[in-house]
Amino acid sequence: MNDGSNMKTVSPHLWQRFRDIAVPYWRMEEKSKAWGLLVLLVLLLLGQTGFAVLFNEQTGEFTSALAAHNADRFWHSIKLCLGLLIGAVPLYAFYYYVRDKLGNHWRRWLTGRFLDSYFRDRHFYELNANAAIDNPDQRIAEDINTFTQRSLFFLLILIGSILQLLAFSSVLWFISRELVYFLVFYAIAGTLITVFVYGKPLVGLNFRQLRREADFRFGLVRVRENAESIAFYSGEAQELQQVKRRFTAAFDNFNLLIRKQFSLNLFQYAYTMLTIVLPSAIIASRVLSGELEVGSAVRAAGAFAAVLSAISVIVDNFESLSRFAAGIDRLDSFTKVLHADPASRERAGGVIESVQGPGLALQGVTLLTPHRERILVRDLSVAIEPGKGLLIVGTSGSGKSSLLRAIAGLWYSGSGTIIRPGPEEILFLPQQPYMLPGTLRSQLLYPHKDRQASDTELLELLVKVNLPLLAERFGGLDIELDWEKLLSIGEQQRLAFARVLLSCPRFAILDEATSALDIGNEESLYRQLLASHTTPVSVGHRSTLLKFHHQVLELGGEGQWQAHPAKGYSFSA
């Protein structure tokens, strides 16, 4: 993990990165609704500013009335304040309602855009090998929400500050020009100190905190998802150590963040508290001499605080801005990966080209590991004709599963050409089948959710894969359960085979897809596969599989390979 290198890009082009993420929503299909709600928010802010000016004026008025012992003037001012309150309260409440509504719509649109890109071109798979993009789930689920809410928050603070500055600066100028001059100097000095003294360290620490909190959460999720395997190995002590290590990293970084924030808080608190004293001190002589009423001093202090707040947005919100900047950097790097060509990382060193055709063939394929550390297969040419299956064998680590990934289009590091049919004519079965959350019916139909199949057809399919009582055992085809936990690996593999028999693709890519089955079940499934006119391309270690394939591709490691007829082939001891 190189946090320092990641942070080099946080500050210089932050505004450009923010625009790249934010602008599309305001220019695309939902722009009318978005701009309409934003205009409404600006109008509500204008109303809030107007009420603030009136409240400040009446505060000075009833203070002067108290100082002059004028009861009629005092109660008249109080009545006006209560009237203003009746109008201000619903306006303030409606402002926050509209703001959160707009933020929620923006989040929905931006999340949909990220999800479309995440699942396009198998980016969700590509990101597993990209160490620069940690925790994509958090970036989609949390960082987008923070981005939309904080963007609106800071935008509206900026607009509100401008309105507040315009409204109160005239009040302050009328009472005391010395206060205006001092205010400009005070705000500029505070902003420069905040940005240059506390700026980059806080942004960097917040960036690392987001990453380390996500790593800690991911470690806990990983333990939950692999609880059984960890329990079988009695590996809880090691897992506990790893989870604690992730938490310690988050804890230590947060300690650094607390220390830096402590320094910022000291400055911010002193900076803010001085504004209580300074306005009165600057105009005290005019009040004491009788030139100004006491209420004017109160109005001046209120206007001073309002204008200072307007031009000290960075000072007052810097800690939040630093977290926001870190979140923008995470989303920006995520966006660039999602919108890149899936194979762009490999273009300099060459990629395996994919061509859609009627059959399945590899032409001069050299396959490398994703980061090009070593050659798995060198200059491989083989054709799999319909009805003539291919069995891939070899020692562990020779590249068997990697070659299947290349055939499926998941790995492309290397050179050569792979010709494959369309995606609806080829189906991949890994050794560990995927069980999606949902009903038994959805398991059988996956990945074709719109396929039509009757209950009778699905129940007969379960009989074919030797799971005749599965539906009855769990309450029917439409009961939603956690199938990954309920079914054994052998049952899951048979259920996955049922998907192939239902889909009847031209080719089935089987990566030890029957490894948990006995020979009888394995032979039954392969016979039905051939009867459905699906051609298998299998990785396996059992000699019993030979009779279901016409040729054998033997991988020897270090790029070596040999092709043999399946008939008469014998496995090495």
C-alpha cells in the first residue's frame, strides 16, 4: 500500500476531478429536475438570508430598547421577532427537505452510472487484480453518497455565504467601516493559515483513514463469508491477528488525524472566539461616547459574525473539506479505471485478441499471468470442433485454470487469437459454483433470468442431476434461502450442471466442475451433457473423463504443451 503516491494527485487538480464526477448529472437526462430543485434551494437560501438580516436588526432594536428602558419599543420588537419566527421556521425546514431530496436523487443517478460501468466489460472482475483500487464496494455504497451530500452541502454553503456577505456587509459598512477593513484582513489571514499550515496533511490522513477503515470492514466480512473453512482449519487465531492488524492501522492513523485535528481546533476556536470580543472593542469608543446606541453595537457584532462566517468558509469547514477531498480522489481514480478499456493496461505488452466465430479455437496463443510475471503457455494452437471435447490436464500450477480463464475472455495478457462463439453459446462452470441469493428457481435459470421454464421442466431437471428431493426438502422452487450455506459442494456442482443442461450451450467450459462428485454422478452428468449436443472443454485429473473427450491438451509448465488423442492416452503417475 503506497498511500503517499496516491496523495500526490489530491491537491493540484481537485476542482477538475470534482467536475468530471459531478457535471454529467446536471447535463444529462435528469438535468431539468436537478436544476429546478437547485433554483428552489437558492430561493429558500435567499429567504433565509432575508430573515437573518431582519432578526439581526430586531436583536439590536430590542437591546437598544432595554438600554433606554423603553417598554413599548421593546415589546413591539419582540412581537416582530415572533412574527418573523412563524415565517422562518417552515422555510428552514423545507430548505433541508429539498436539499436532502436533491442529494438522494443525485445519489441514485450517480450510483446507477457507476454500477453500469462496474458490471460492464467485467470490470468487477478486472478490479480484483488492480491493487490501486481498494474496496470498490465501499466506493459505490458510501463514497458516492458522501460525495453527493457533501457536494450539495458545500455548494449551498458557498451560495448562502455570498448572499450573507451581500446582505450583511452593507449593514456593517453603514455602522463601522473600520470593522469592514479589519474583517477583510482577519478572514484572509485565517484562510491562508488554514490552507497552508493544515491543508495537505489533513487531506492525506483522511484519505488513508477511508482506506484503512474499509480494509478493516472487508477483513470482518471475509471472516464471515469464510467462517466454515476457517473453523475447519482452526485458523481463528491467525484471522484474529490479521483483523486486529487492520484495525490497528486504522487506529494509529486516526490517532495522527486526532493530533492534527487538535491543532486545527485550537486555531479555529481561538479564531472564532476572538470575533466575540473584537467587534465590540473596535467600536467601543463610539458607543461609550454616545455616538452609537448599544443596539447598534449588537447589530454590528451580529453583522460582523455573519460576514466573517461568509468569508471564512474554508476555515470553518476545513476538516470536512479535507475528508471530502479524499473522497473525491477515491471516486476519481475509480472512475478512470471503470471508463478505461479493460485491456488498456496491457496494450504496451500485447494482449490476446478475441474474435467471435462459429467454433472455438486458439491460434498461436501465448498466455502470461495478469501482471506478466511468467509465461504459462507458449504459442498454443488448438481447435475444438463441435461434438469433440477437449480435456486439459497437467500438474498443479501448470496453467490449466488460467487457460480456461483466457478462453472465457477473463485473462488476455499475452499474444495470439482466441476464436469463440457468442456469449449465449458458451457457459463456464468453476470448481466452486456460484449460488446467487434468491429462489431455487433462480438458481436453475441463472444467468438467464428471463428464460421461461415450467415447474415440471425444472423438477425433471433436478431428477436428471440426482437432486430429486431438493425442491420438496426446502419447500418448493420459490423459497428464498442462502443456498451456498445449505447445500454441500457436491449438491452445488450438480445444481450448476443443471444450468448447463437447461441452457444447452454449444460449449461448456468445466474447471474441475465435478471434483466433489463420485464417479457415478460424474459419468451421468457428462453423458447427459453430450446428449444435449454441448461440447465440453474440461480441466480434470480423473482418467474416467477421457471417454467424454476426443483430445487431450497436456500442459507441462513453463509454457510447454502437447496435444494427444484422448483414445489411448494415459495419465502420468
